[in-house]
Amino acid sequence: MLSKNAVQAEYMAALREGTFSLLHCMRCSLPHFYPRAVCPFCASRELRWVPASGLGTVYSTTVVRSRAAMRNIALIDLDEGPRMMSRVEEIEPEHVAIGMRVTAFIIDDGGTPLVIFTPGIGGSR
């Protein structure tokens, strides 16, 4: 039985190695995001990591403006089912659109790996 911190550490370690994975419940067969030690659907602790396809669709987006720059924050519906918050890069923030197909990639943000998206299927990174 893994703790919340152990699950988070496994997720981050996999990202550092270049793998974006989702936890799938062995009992109800549903994937979930954000990684947690207990299935949010059936409370099972029987979970396994499965590599994500990295494909999704923008569910919602907003532009955040500061004096330094503009960026978007988007909710992405992953093809596997879960929804996650991220951002879409390689496009002007105001051009990110609901329904846009996106592909995930992993960046290093000051020592922290993050899952970010790029427009289209099979992004440039």
C-alpha cells in the first residue's frame, strides 16, 4: 500500500525519466489524474501505472496576463478520460481554443518536471 507522498514521488520520478503515466484502478478499470494512493471512483488501493498516450482535447482555456508576459492555463481532457490542468505552448495564448487537439510533452521547469501540451497530434518536441 503506497502513501500519497510515495505515489507523488513515483509520478515525478517517471516524468524525470521522460514518461507520463496515469494510475489505473485494477478493480473498476478507470484511470485517474492527479495521482493518488486510492481510486477516487471505488476507493480501491489496487492501482497500476500505465503510460498515457499524451493526446487530448482542450476543454477550457483562459489567458493570464502579467506585466512580463501572457500565458494560457488550460483544462485538457486526456484521451484516456481524466482531465488535467496544464498549458498549451508553441502558440499565442489567445489562439488556444476549446476543442483543439493537443499532444503532451515533458519540460524541466527549474528542476521540476511538468506535463505541457502543444497544438495538434505529434507536437514538435
